[in-house]
Amino acid sequence: MDQREAPLLDALKHLERHRIHGFGAPGHHQGRTIPKGARALLGARVFQADVITPKGLDDRTEGAHVLQRTHEIAAEAWQADFCRFVTGGSTQSLHTALAAVARPGDTVLFAANVHKAERAHALATGLDARIVPVVIDADWDIEHGVSPAALEQALDRHPEAKAFVVVSPTYYGVTSDIAALADLCHARGVAVICDAAWGGAFAFCQALPHDPLTKGADVAVYSLHKTMGALTQGSALLAKSGIVDLQRLWHAFELFETTSPSVPILASLDAVRRDHALDGEAIWAGVLRLAARLRKAVAGIDKLRVFGSGDLPAASEFDETKVLVDVSAWGVTGYALDDWLATQHRVSVGLSDARHILAILAPGTSARDVKALVGGLRDAARQVEAGTLDLPAAPAVLPGIDTLTVEMQVDPATAFFGPTELVSLEQASGRVAAEMIAPAPPGVPRLVPGQRIDDAHVAWLVANRDAGAFFLDPTDPDERRLRVVAAASNGRSGR
């Protein structure tokens, strides 16, 4: 197929030249009416492009096959047998992939650092989610991928498993050994789903890690909006034939996809696919040069550490466009420094936690952006040296991520839908969680419904809350209380 084609963009251009006298949705009818203030802020053309796929982008029966051709071209670009562009983010793509390989009651294996999206789907659909430990770097206090040994043990314990979900690359740019993991799974007929949200561009640049589909993954999910330049919520779901039933995957997609997908998002996905298929090497060569410049400059700032290829676990690859900086030697938290950089230098980093900040470089990153971040960090370093950096001190004790374990005590649905009560975070040890607590970013749950809360969880959550963490969607927005299974229902049952 011709990767120079962009069927969605071509269809929109045709529609712009031949406008429709519409009597259906959307009600603004290609921008003939625009809410006050939106025209100046967003422009008219975004409304002109906001049409529905049948009787807009295509005819009533989608006879021109605009979307179908778009998906076929994209599948070839990623060397896959199946592609669907998704407008509900990679959360929707992951839900779709899981629905295609496992039905309620089936066992699935999740890497311990999966996103809340996977855990939410398991809860909502009644999957028996079993956790596979990940490699933890205690020195950096970060999670990496899954080792083959850990997966093999999990497969031995759960021979009934239908699928394994691994996060590769991680938020920090570190991959797992997908080839080895896939070999273990395929020998037992288990599908490998790779949450590669941050790795969509790997297929288009040899200087980036290998694309998981080329290493044996059966399904890969990419957030094209995260790194490749698509509009927010733009995701791609790709799959290889073999273990996964592609027709069932297609049916699952139809179940989850809205009947009114955002055409501007779809068009942006089509456009970035074309750009990367034609010029991916050049696009990412420039990004990697900027990343190297940033990495070198930050490493030269007193007391800052920069994560690099020398810190990788065995058989891993590293996406060097992710620049992780340990700021703990300054005696401040990454949370506080993140806020300070935003207010003092108008710099927004991709992630902050108790010890780190993470800069994520992408095609939209400019040399000016890099200069601003380096300048902000050098300003902070000068103030640290002078004792004038007005930031709260980091907590004296910050428990490591390696202190946290997962023990399910109650069936997740029973915990979530059953009787509950609110208790203070400090008094939650020994109770069973009835809500999900996922500090964001990266949105990795530290508690899920049905999980036993122990002293280590309380210590970690309290320390990070007090240090400035943002807990995604807690019942108590003040992060002082947790929703737990009511005392009378706190017995062991289920998984």
C-alpha cells in the first residue's frame, strides 16, 4: 500500500470543497454556528472538520471505505495484520484487547505496573486478574518491566491464564524482553498484550527500541497523542494474526467504540501515521539530538542524577527521549520542584514524584523548550547552593516502591459494589480497599478494590500525599480518608 496516502485527510478536503446541507448531527453543521468564544480560541476549521463518519466523512453505508482503507494502510505501516484507530485513548484500546481474549471469570496475568485502565476493565468485567511482579530498581526507586523468570513462575501457577499484559516501554522509557516473554506465553497458547502507550514511534526509527510487534507481541496498544503528535485521545490498536482471533478483536472494537468517533482525532492519527511512515527516521533523529543535549546539560548540574543506559536491567532497551532526573540530593521533592518550574519558568515536565522529575521529548519539543528546562534547573541549583530556594523540604522518610505488595482478600466486585465506609488513611491498615488509588502520573494503582491494605501501603501513601502526590479520583479529594469494605463485610472471600 502507498504510505503517502491519507484517506481521512483527503475525505475532509473533499468535504470542505463540497459542504453538506445537514439535518443531523453534529448540531453546529460544520461550524455554521459556533459557541461564543470558541471561534476565537479554536478557529472555525476544527468545527468544519467535526463531522460524523457516515453521511459526512463517507456516504450513508460507508461505501467509499475511507476508514477501512485508513486502517489497512496503518496496519501495514506497523507490520501488523489488524489496525483500528481509537478515539477514546489507549484506555479504550486496552479494554478492547482484553475483551477479545478473555471473558468474565477468565484468568489474565497483569504486570504489577499496569495502568488503572487494565485494572478497571478487570473489575468491570469480572476477570480474575493475577499480578506478575516487575523488576524494581531500589536505587532509583522505579519499576521496570517483567523478567522471563517472573513470568514463567506466574504461568506455572496459573496454567489457565488466557493472556498476559506487559507495559513496555514503561513511563521511563525502559522495555521488557518481549521476545523472551512472548516465547514463554506462546508455548502455552497465552496471548501477549503489550501496553506500549509510549512506544508508538518505535516502528519508524531504528535508533529507538524495537517495536513489540516485531518481537512477538500479539497485540500492541499505542498512544499516538503521547509522543507522535496526534490529538489527545488518539490511540492505535494493532495486532498480529495467530493466537488472537482477529475477528473477535474487531467485534470487541465495535462494542467499545462510539458510533460518533471524533473525525478530527481520527484525521490526526492518519496524518501522523503518514508522516512517520515517510519521515520517521528524520523526525526522531532530531528529537534524539535534543534529548542528548538535555541529558548532557542536566548531568552537568550539581547534585542531579540522570537515568541512562547504564542503569538498565538485563535484556532491556532504552528510549533516550525520556530523561529521568533524580533531584533528591537537593533535599526537595520532585512534586515541589515540578510546581516551582511551572510557576517560575513556565516549564511543565511529564512526571514528578517524591524523588524525580521526568522530561519527555517528542516531535513537538523545541530547542527553546530544552533551553527553558535547563535554565530553570540551573536557577534552582543556584538557589539550592545559596539556600534561597523557597520549597518545602522532602520528608525525612520516603518508603520505597519495593515495600508495596499486592494481596487480594475479597473479590474486587464484592468490595467495590458492597457495603463500604470511609476511614482515615492512617487507620486503614488491615482493612480491604473498596476504591482504586492510582497516583498520577503514571496512573499505576497502588490499591484496588478487594486488596488488603497493610502498614507499608499506609506509610507509602501518607508519605507521598504529604510530599505532594496527586491521587487520581479518590472518594475523598482531600486524600485524608479511604473507602474500604465495611467492617462487617471484611472477611476473606473470592480470589
